Amino acid sequence: MSDIAPSRTSRDVREEIQQTRPFRSSSQEALIALMRTASVLSRRVARVVEPH
């Protein structure tokens, strides 16, 4: 595990997904953040495209 303090972004991602423990690595955190972003964007695109 890293001895670097969690960044503000790290806390935000953990709060959004309601995870109480720190991520195992910065790579895991980045992947989860990317997947979360993809999910948000996918839902937004679906809302725009759905009526058409």
C-alpha cells in the first residue's frame, strides 16, 4: 500500500460509490473512477438519444 495520503478526488470517488476502505492502489482507483465516469456519460447519452 502507498504511504501517500488520499487525494480529494480519491475521497470523492469513494463517497460516490459508498466505499469505506481506501483503494488498494492508485491504478485500482483510476480504473474505478474511469468506469464511474463512463457510466455517468452513458446514462446521459441514453437520455438524449432515447426520445429519437
